Amino acid sequence: MGWLLIFTASIFEVVGAVGLKLYSQQKSLLRIVLYWGGFFISFALFYFSLRYLDLSIVYPVWVGLGTSGAVLANMFLFNEPKNIQRLIGLTIIIIGVVGLHLTM
């Protein structure tokens, strides 16, 4: 259950980051709801995941997956550069998250 919560929290962190990017481009109610709602739900799910998993695992996984997802979302939704350096960096983050998962 804890892993499902933290994975879902990471997805909502990406929603919040995309909402923030959209809101910074044009102010609207939908965009601020994506921004604030995404981060609020993400943080709430992060909080509840602590009932099942240790903070030393949950926090880096949440941040790592959220960061990776935000980078990928920006590459595909906002046409940010897709270069080898970014892909190597994402790979390293994902390897770290998987490594932490294996320590459980």
C-alpha cells in the first residue's frame, strides 16, 4: 500500500509541476487548480505513505520520481531539449530510486 501511495504522490507532483508551468504562462482557474491541487494531493499522499514506509526511503523515491516525471513531461509537453545528457541524468535518478526500492 505504501508503494502505491508514493507512486501516486509522484504522479500528482508531476501534475503540480505541469500546472505551475502552465500557470506561469497564463493565469486561469484550471491552471491554478492543477498547480495547487497537484502539489496538495501529492503532499497528502506522501504523508499517508509514511504509515507504511520509512522516511529515508519514501522521500528520495517521491522526489526522484517526481523530478524524473517533471523532466519527461516538460520534454514532451513543452518541447524542452531531449539530449543525451538529460537522458543519462534521468537514468541515474531512476537507478537510484530502484536501488532504494531494493533495500526494503
